[in-house]
Amino acid sequence: MDADPDATIDHDGPVTPYRQLVGILRARIARGDWAPGRRMASETDLVQQYGLARTTVRRAIAVLRDEGDVIVVPQRGTFVAGRSDGAGG
């Protein structure tokens, strides 16, 4: 699912809000809103920006973490995973 990086969450749509947020955040990373190795928006910022519960935001971040898109560093934040493993330039 290709998401619009500027989309809003459709609470009444068929896709769950956390999955919508995964798509939006992945699209924002692809667009370059946050560079590899750099901290992205905090959970609190995402809660406020998208009108979601903290648990929903955490669930979306967990999916991104599990799929290798971000790295969560306790007490520091969520960082865009660097692609310096030889997989690209």
C-alpha cells in the first residue's frame, strides 16, 4: 500500500489507524522528512499530529522497528534506520 506522506488518519476506513500510520511514516521517511540515522518525530508529537492514542503510535513504531525501517533507542527516541549495509548508495 503506497501511502500519501501528507495523509490524515481515516478513523472510519477499512485499514486500522496504526497500519495507516505505518504507511504515512514510511512515506515520510522515503520522502526524506527524516534522514537515515536521524531522530524522527517523538511519540508525543505523532499523537498530537495524527490525533491517535499513544498505544496506537507505539504499535505503528513497533511495526516499523520490526520491519527494519527505524531503530528505537530507549531514552533517546526513534531513529530512521541507516541503509549503510551495502544495500544502496
